[in-house]
Amino acid sequence: MKIESVTAHPLRTELETPFAFSQGWVRARCATLVEIRTNDGLVGWGEAFCQGLEAPEISATIIRDCFAWMITGQSPLDTERLWFEMYNRSRDFGRKGSVMAAISAIDTALWDIAGKAYGRPVWQLLGGAFRREVEPYATGFYRVTGQGEAARLVEEAQMHRERGFRFMKVKIGFGVEDDIEVMNAIHAAMEGSGITLMVDANHAYGRAEAVYLGEAMADMGLRWFEEPVVPEDLESYAHLRGRLPMAIAGGENEHGLYGFNALFRSGAVDIAQPDIGSCGGITGMRHIMALAQASGIEVNPHVWGSSVAQAASLQVIAALPDAHHALFARQPILEYDQSAHPFRNDLTTRPMTMKEGRVAIPDAPGLGIEVRRDTVEAYRI
């Protein structure tokens, strides 16, 4: 079996109602999919994470011009060898960002093919499932006007609670005082209802502001404080980890085993959040999971892509060992984006759904999904 073709599919759809996170306004939802075909008819799908406000054409160009020719004609089952071949060939101009996202998409598609070739889900190829279902958390609380939206965000929290979510991640980073107002209002509204909150600043702050904000939220029982400072500032990450009572999380903007090795060795995070669409794909996740296990660091993947990235993340979460083994060890939770995204609901024939507060992990071969080509063609750039 050989790789016959590698095709990138950049997708975009404009949003009727733009929304903001701390780094800017999201006016369109984008995705970069890769489709790999073999000479015996198997097809694998992967996704490159469009980080921040990245245009999907960037990683699509890298897939096409840097890597497609390199892997064509090779065995799709050589996932580890091909990962290092792509990484080493691009090391001088890659290692981070869109180049790693391109590698991630290709690698995930190769694992999808491998699962289909062996007739097993990816989690089985990764060594077996530690869990067959996972509890999701609602990611949302984006802004539609900017500041002064505490009352509307409380209503959103109440909506997520009514839908059965017990965990919610609130987007902050809109000014320290505005963040405190929002978090005080949401915490007061959810207090006593069994809801656990997390916050995500998307690296909006410097060390002093992050300390001030973290101390203001010290009594809210937060599960984590995500990306308080820019990803390059590992020293401030470590400082916050030693100063604040809640866990410090990060890693969605880190890449590969080398980047995460530096992150872990610096003592920067309690919880690592690699995104399967940019950390190196499923092979990259394997590397990072082993590093984290040896370092005593919890892994809770970041997920903000289409249903392809969701499906791949579910496979990894199934095979993720407990960071700290115990009879009642804390389990990873699945990021479940609640913002508008047709590539999440319409891209596969069986989109991910929550039932009685849980999401089941598929056991069909590969990623366990079937991509709808009509949706790909409808939104393809």
C-alpha cells in the first residue's frame, strides 16, 4: 500500500454575527483539511488547526508545496518515520506554527488510514482505551460588543447548565477590571449548582496583570487559568504557577515534542493543552503524552477545530493515561466549542453529540468518521 495523492482543502464561511476573543474579532470560521488517498482505495482525513486568526490557505500551501511530494509513493503505515522525515526536512523553516499544523494534518490522516487498513479505531492502535466516554466542557463566552457584557454572559452560563454541562470555560482578556466583573457575576450565578469554571485569557496579559487577575479569582475554585501570558514567556508561566492557587494551563500554541519538552522542563504548566491540529498530529500527541507522563503533568487537549479535529481528539483522549494514578483519578475533559461552526455540525455524517452529559468515543475504524464531500465542496476556497 502506497500514498497515491495528498490534497489540501481550505474551507471558509463568513459569520452572520462576528465574535471576539482577546486577540481580535472572528468574522469567519475556517478549517484546513487534508485528504490522503492510497493506491488501494483507502482515504484518510486530517486537519491543520487554523490558529488564532490564521487564514486556512497558509497551511494548505505548506501541505501542497512542502510535504505532498515528499510522502507520495511511501507507505502510509510508516507514521513515525514520515513524521520525523517531514519535521527534519522543514526544521530550518518550521518547528512552530503553520508548518507544524501542516505536519499535524498529514499525520492524522495517515493514522486514519492505518486504522482503516487494520480495521481498528485509532485508540486501539495507540495501545487501548483507558475510557470509552468523556465529559465535555462548554467553551464559549465570546464577546459580541467588547466590554460590559457580564449580564449576557451569565445568561449564556445558565444556558450551558440547562444543556447539561458541568464544566465551562470563560474567555477573558478584555481588561482586568472587566474580566473580574464578568467572573464575579458568573461565579455568583453558578455558585452551589455543581458547576466548575475555567478561564482562558488567550495570552492577553503580562505577569503583573495576570497575578492581579489570578488573585482576584482565587476563591472561585477554578479548574485552570489558561494562557495567562504569551507562550514565549516561560519564566512568567513558572512564576504564576508558584504564585497562584489554581492550576496553570497552556500549550495550544506550543508544537512538537521539542517544544513541549522545553515547556515541561521550565516548570511552566500544571496542565498541558496540545492541539492535535498543530502539536504534530497523533504521532506528536504520543510524544507529548509520554513526556507529560514522565514529568507528572496532566494532559487535557485543546480542541477548536472542525469535526475532523474533534474525532481525532476523542481517539487520543481515549488512549490518554491518568496523569496521577489513583482509584478516583481526575479524568480529562473534552473541549466542546459552543460558537457557530458549520464545519463542526455538517462536515461528517455522524457529528459528535453529547448524551446525558457524556460524549461516546467511536469504535469504528480509523477516526470513526465519514466526511461529507458536499460540505467540503460547499465551503472550499
